[in-house]
Amino acid sequence: MRVIYIVLLFVIITACSEKEVSTTQIVQRDFLTQLINEPSTEKVQVINFWATWCAPCVEELPAFVAIDERDDVEVILISLDEAKNVESLVNPFLVTNKITSTVKLLDDPYAAEWIPMVDEHWDGAIPATLIQKGSKKMFYNHSFTTNELEEEVSKFL
């Protein structure tokens, strides 16, 4: 009987400790502006620009979900999918791929205006990632493996 209680307790603890799959929130440019202009000084912010239709983006997502488990890191996945596809495509994608990181969909058709705000040399190609903490910022216009992302984030700790 005692073994049953121990197993039951383990199952409850494990189930409660799992993070829920994310739901996409549609945001406007002002969200991105504030995120970039007022970076956290307590946590390293990893801001990844991606889309469900971008194969390299999808391939690297597990690295971002993994690093988001750290207490000193905040991952924000900025989807560049079309806002009309949130319920039909983006949210089901998050469920299928068990994405637990924060997901925002940037609904701003004027990319030529907000892309230079992220990095003046960025041409808008994805995947792209901005890592920042306080006044320190680094922009990466390539995909990451888990080890590569861990290495880059460690430079901010």
C-alpha cells in the first residue's frame, strides 16, 4: 500500500511541475519597441523571430524551449506568421510541438520600419535571435543548436 502512495505522489508532483503549452498572443509594434528598449536587468532575454513555415526555425525551437527552463533566462518567441492564422495554424503547431515558451505574434505589416529597430544590419531573414540583458545585446541571424544557444546565453550571465 505504501508503494502505491509513493507512486501516486510521484505522479502528482510530476504532473504539477510540467509547464503548460503556450497560446499565442497577438501584439503590435509597441510591444516589440518596449521589449527592445527596456530589456530586463534580472534575466537574460532570448528573443527569437520565427514562423511555422520556416523549416530552420522549427528545427531550432527545441533549443529555445530547453533554455527557457532556466530561472535566469526568459525566452520570447516572436512569430511572424499571419495574424489570421493564429487559431488555425500557430496554436495547433504549439500544441503538436509542445512549445511552452512565451509566444507572441507580431502583427505589423511594416517590417521595413521595425526590422532595423531589432538590428540595423538585419535583412529580415529568419530565424533570427536577439539576446539581451540590460545594456548588453547580441544579434544572431542564423539558427542554433542547443549547445550553441547555451554557449551564447552563458556570455550574458
